[in-house]
Amino acid sequence: VLFHGDESKLGSVAAEAVHLLEPDAYWAFHKGLFDKQPESGQHDSVWLTTEVLEEVVAETTSIPLEDLLAEMKKSATIEAVNHDTSLVGEYEVQLTPTIMINDKMVTDPFNYDSIKRLIEEELEG
């Protein structure tokens, strides 16, 4: 979700590229990016730079940097991020994480019982 402007877009495009090039490394990369984030409330300054991205890629994947950068420039990778962004607008996503089950948003994504209840309701039809 592109809540943090250009940094979010850089991170999202990189994550899509990692997922395409080395799917098994996606979650390690994802966690690596989150670990590099500044403390809460410190997002006013730019923190996700190409240098930070290079560091996380080197720490969490075996993808050569030039391959990642080439994949990030492909229109299909950029379109995947744009599609996700359009879904955020369509479903009025306001926070992360957001859980959707059959086009219905879970009101509290941290409440197991509410997630389970919505899944059961959807399975019953």
C-alpha cells in the first residue's frame, strides 16, 4: 500500500520484482524492509533509498542487483503495483494489514474470531 509516497512505490516495485525473480525470498525481503523502517512517527524523512534497497536485497536474496533493477523497470512489474493501488482505492483501504474475504473487509484484522467468523459466513454462502 502506497501510504508513504515515492518510498512506498520503490519498496512495492522492488517487492514485486523479488517475488517474480525469487519467490521463496519474498517474505525475508519483506521483513528486511520492515526492519529498516524508522521508528513510528519518523516517516517524515526519506528512509527507503536505493542504497537501503540494495542492502536488503543482498541480505535476504541471491538476486544480482542488476537483475532486480532490470525487473523493477519492466512494465508488468510496475502494472502489478498500479493494480494493487487501484484495489486500495476501490476498497477504501485505510490501514495495513487489511484482510479481505470475498470482497468483504475484516473490521479488525488482528481479531482471529472475527476473521474466522467471516470465513465461515462466506463458506456457508
